[in-house]
Amino acid sequence: MSMITHHFSDGLYAKQAVIPAGTAILKHTHDFSHLSILAAGKVAVMKGDEIEVVEGPACIEIKAGLTHGVKAITDCVWFCIHATDEKDPSKVDDVLIGV
């Protein structure tokens, strides 16, 4: 299971996930494009039907409407960066993903 830390600024949110090797972050989509940053480690990034192996540090653009997910190949630190005014950690996923 990954360890999540939330970072908030004016109009900007970063979800930091420390992901153990072998752990997958479920596929999901957003109605907007956003950036993800692999600060450390190696992951398989699933974007639509494509899988790309990425080694950090790296910055990845995720296009709007594209189903995406991540599987950690090694222990890693992953950030999802989103434009939002939501600052409540218990609500931010509902706003961004619509869970």
C-alpha cells in the first residue's frame, strides 16, 4: 500500500505517493490534462493502450480523458499535480477523479 501526503497551494494540489515495488495505482481518468512527476524509482506508466517504463526523475504529461495508471517496478516516489481550489484531503479525490 502506498503512503500518501497532500500538498496544497493557491489553485494547485500535489498528491505525493511513496509506492512500494510491485504496487499498482488503479487506472482512472480526468476531464483535464495534468502533470505527474516521478521523483525517484522506476515505474510502468499505463496511458490508454500504451505502457511506458520510466525511471526518475521524470515529468510526464497525462492528457485529458486518457485512462492511466502506474505500477511501481522499484520503490518509488510519485507526484500527481492538479489545478484545483479544493484543499480538503478527504474531498480532493472526489473533485479530481469523481470517485
